[in-house]
Amino acid sequence: MTNSPSKAQDLTVLTIPAFNDNYLWLIHDGVHAAVVDPGDARPIRDALAANGLTLTAILLTHHHADHIGGVPALLAEAPVPVYGPRHDGIAEVTHPLDEGDRMRVPGLDLELEVLAVPGHTRGHIAYVRRKGDAAEGANWVFCGDTLFAGGCGRLFEGTPEQMTASLAKLAALPDDTLVYCAHEYTIANLRFAQAVEPDNQAVALRMRDASERRGTRLPTVPSTIGLERGTNPFLRYTEPGIVHSLVTAGRLPAGAPPVQAFAALREWKNVF
């Protein structure tokens, strides 16, 4: 069933799978839509047509091809504004954004705040919607590949210091903030979380829930910031149990500073 284009509705976020494990996000009100990180144009076109929506904006978090690959094809059909990071080298961006910027999404009753969250790439940004920005609705964060459900992105361009600062910004958002990350990595991330913090019962419960959802091919995202703070080792790298696991595994010298613990944790996950 398609939505009638005659009347705007409350904002909704559609989950659009792409490639092997990407999620593209389509924010819409039943009439207009903005897409976040359209790595592939085809599923976006299909979702717009199926729901009777008109594309009014493109939002990008970083420059990797699986996040921007569909932009040229979408622009060829609808020359809409493209919002994206000021410092990530994306040629199609018409409205560059950086830390503290606020933007009103064309066609939608939606204002977003921009956070600079480098680490995965040098210029990576995230988009935050706060309840105070609208009469109704939830807190949202579209965080690309910085924060994942149960994990975080690899440090392809940034440093551990940058990534820990970026994750701290995201962890400081309200507990009920819905985390719209860009990949279905949750099961693999939680396996690692169980290995490094085996006594965390919240991780075990989350793994059970995530396994049930994936067993019926349902997405495990969005998660929430509160859930991430309780179960994501990359937000919990100073916890004594995780530090003990790192030291016991010979990956961290006793008494090392927290950022070194984070770096060791990320390196361990790279080969886990």
C-alpha cells in the first residue's frame, strides 16, 4: 500500500537494505523524503515509488562508496540539495556541514544538528534530531559508520583519540535516542562483546534478542544510546572487566591509559 501524497503525516524512517549488510535510511512524511547515505540508487528509487514520495534532499555522513555511490544517479533524476561533511572530500555536496551546524531538511518539518565524529574517516559527521526540535517524535542520530549496534567503525583515517572523542559525543546523547547506524553487524559485534566482557548479562540478553530478530531476517537496528552504553564495548572500554580481558590476553600493559585500551580493543576486534 502506498501513502497518499495529498497530506503530510508524522515523520517516519524507512529501513532500506542494500548490498550485503548496508542500511539506507529514508526519512519521510508521506509526501516528501530525504535519504541518508544512499550507496545505491535503485532501492531508493523503489522505496520512493512504492510509497508515493518525492525526494527533496540527500544527507551524507562520509565519503565511502557504499554511502555515496547512488548520489549521481539520484541527482540525475531529482537535482536536490546534498548535505554532507565539509572536510571529507565529497564532490556532490552542495551544503557543507560541520560541528554545531543546524539544518532544516527541505520538504520536511525536521531540524537536525550536526556533530563532527571523525575516526572512521577524517571528516565524518552525524545528524541528530532532538525531541525539543519538534512538537512530536523521538530523538534520532544518523551516525554512519562511527557507532554501530554493539560496535564502532574501523579507524581507516583517524586516530584512537579522535574516535574516542567522537564516541563520547554520541554516548552523551539521551538514552532513548534511536541509533540509525549504517550496517547490520550486530551479531558479530555482540560475539566480540561477550568475549571481552563475559560477565555482562545485558550483552547476553541482547545477543539472544538480536539472534531471534536475525533468525526471521528482521533488522537489529535502530538500537538506542542507552542500550549501547550498557552493552557496547567501545563505549565501555574503561570498564574494569574489559581492561582485565585486554591485559589477560596480552593486548594491553597493566596501568595503560584509557585511549590505549580503546586502541587495543579496536585492534583486537579487527582480527576477531
